[in-house]
Amino acid sequence: MFVVTINQRDSREVGDLVDDLIEDLADVEALVPFQRGRGDETQGVLTSADAVVEAALLAMRLRRWHVGIGIGPVELPEGEERIDLATCEGPGLVASRQAVNRAQKPGERVPLAVTGPVTALADEAEAVLRLTGMIVATRTEAEWRVLDLLVPGVRGQQKFVAEALHISTQAVSKAIQRSHWTEEQAIRPAAARLLSLADGSGGPRLGE
């Protein structure tokens, strides 16, 4: 089980953006969907490592967030339609809090941390996610306009993207190369696998 805590970095300058982030994360598969936590942060409980990677990199793209990924079980109430994580307990929540606090360390270029029971694997997952986060966070808006129209694993898309954006296929190709999109797609499964291996608890699902 994974708890992802995402804390805003610059709320004093730009205002509270937590509700906007929660909306952006609504499509991420979660056992307990992302909800507002302490102040300017949001938390969610996920069982899929792929979904954790998706949520973390979405936050990295926006460049306004510290991301803490905690690995471990969470005690969830049975039979409640909406779960308030503030009332829940468990090692996963503690690990996530430790991770997001560490992600807020001054000077971190990629404010993301992973804490879990298998420390060596959690550290490796953190390193891979930080490297991938650096790739994602440095992309330009022009590159994102291209990448947002791509579907991983589908060939022959560049022509259709070019037509949709009214640019040349060469421009699309260059945007893909500059953004290291292909490399990111290759790294994501490795990051998810490391997160899964670092989960040494296999905590209960809702109602178990």
C-alpha cells in the first residue's frame, strides 16, 4: 500500500492550489482518492505502483509541489463511504509524512522522497523517480502541447499530432526528442517495479 502526500511549495506567493491539484489527480487510480490534508497539501492511498508514478510525475510537471511517497499498511475504517485520512493510522501514513518532510529539505532540485520498510529499494525508487521528475519538470509548454496528444505504445502518431497542432512532423519529432518522452516511458515501469519491491508489508485493503 502507498500513501502519497503532496505539499504546495509556494502558497504564500500564488495562493492555495490544492483543490486544483486534487481535480488534476482525480483520474489516478486510488483506494482512497486524493483529499485535502494539513493546510496546503493533499493525500491519497494507492495500491498500484503505476498509479503512484503517475501521481508523482504529474506533481513534478506542475513544479509547485513537494511529493512524499510512503510505503506500508494503513488502517482504514470499514463501511464508510468517504474516508477521512486524518482519522486513520498506520505505517504508510507515518512513512509518507517522513518522506514529504524530507522532500521539503532546502536546496532539493527535485522535491520528491520515498520512505518504506525495505530502505535500499525505497532509496532506489526515489533516485529513479527524481531523475524522471527532473526530465518532466524541465519541459517547455510547447513540448507539453505535443506530448499531451501522444499515447504510449502507439506507433505512427506524429503525423496526427502535427495536423492537430498545425505544425510540421519534423517539429513534433524534435519536441519528442528534446523532451526525452521515449526515455520517460521506458523508465516509468522500472520506477513502479522498485516501488512494488520496496513494499514489504502488503497492508489490508478497504474492509479487510
